[in-house]
Amino acid sequence: DIQMTQSPSSVSASVGDRVTITCQASQGISNWLAWYQQKPGKAPKLLIYAASSLQSGVPSRFSGSRSGTDFTLTISSLHPEDFATYYCQQANDFPLTFGGGTKVEIK
Amino acid sequence: EVQLVESGGGLVQPGGSLRLSCVASGFIFSSYEMNWVRQAPGKGLEWVSFISTSNTPIYYADSVKGRFTISRDDAENTLYLQMSSLRAEDTAVYYCARATVIPAAHLDYWGQGTLVTVSS
């Protein structure tokens, strides 16, 4: 199985801050990586697919990138509605696997 | 508007069975691969099962293999998860999720989830 190591597990930030979350795959997954946002009591929402493509309707302050087996989700300027938990997921092979999550909290 | 609505969750004793349903609307259900994903209370996301169009292939997480069965009824636009030999560790919110076509296996729409509690 492909392991997804996500860091940090939590980050405290202020409105307007730039936030970066990383995910490392245990083996090559090409660009087959998704990022999701989840708010308490709600279903996850797809933000980024294929490592760097923005899902329709998602604000452009969200971006994704890849370097080898390392993937990054960047929020360029944190908005109040962005405080949530973020997950990466590899879509290269079954079983699909998720990172452990990163909780973005208000500083 | 794409909608996925799960039902069938509830309290069940260890060793018991439960069938979850996910009714889809707003898209051509038969053209999309589907998944079940679960989330234990306070924990992260865990993929459970996948079913392709035309029912082949089907995949399961090792943690549920042999106990859970995924199926679909394209005429009824419904995805199912039959769960048996339930354990306490199966307690979770279960989400159905649609997979993107290109690229594959990214989950672009999710239901609101249904809670399964396994306890005596």
C-alpha cells in the first residue's frame, strides 16, 4: 500500500497568513494526488486534483504543487472560512490512501 | 445539481449486520465509479471500497475484506454497502463519494454521511 505522510498535523495561523501543508508519498504516484478540505460535521470537499489543478468553484488562493513524491498545498492568504482540516489522498492505485490530516487553527 | 444522500446507519451490536444506501441524483449514475469512505469519531479519513461502472472491478480495504460487500443498482441510481460481522472498530461516519472520470479516483462529490455505531 502507498503511505501518505502529511505534515504538520496542526498549524496555528492568522487571517492573511500564507499556509503550506505537505504530503509525501511512500512511492511514486505521478501527479495523482488530491487535496480536500473538511469542516467540523461536514463532508470533505475536493480542492485540488491531479496535484495542481483547481477544482471548479475553489478560490484561487488555494494552489497545489509537486516535486517528485512531495506534494504541497498552499493557501496564499488565509481567510476566516479556511480554518478547517485538510487531507491529501493518493489516486494512483488501490487501496486509495489518505494523509493523516492537518488542522488549520486560529492563532 | 449533484447530490448523494446516504441512509441506513444506526446502532448495531458487535457481530451484527447493516446495509447502507446512497441515492444519487443530478448526474448519470451509471457512468461513474463510486466509493465508500469512512471516518471514525475524531479520526481521519479511511477509504473502504470502490466499484467501477458495470460492477467490475471491485476493491476493498483489507480492514473490511470478506465482511463488507459493495454493490450498485444503476436503474435505481443507488450505491450500497452491505456490512456484516461488524466490530467496534467499524464505528464511523460512512460517506459515499463519486470518483472523477479523468483523472480517475479523485473524489469530487460526497454525501453528508451516515453514522454507524457498533456497540453492545
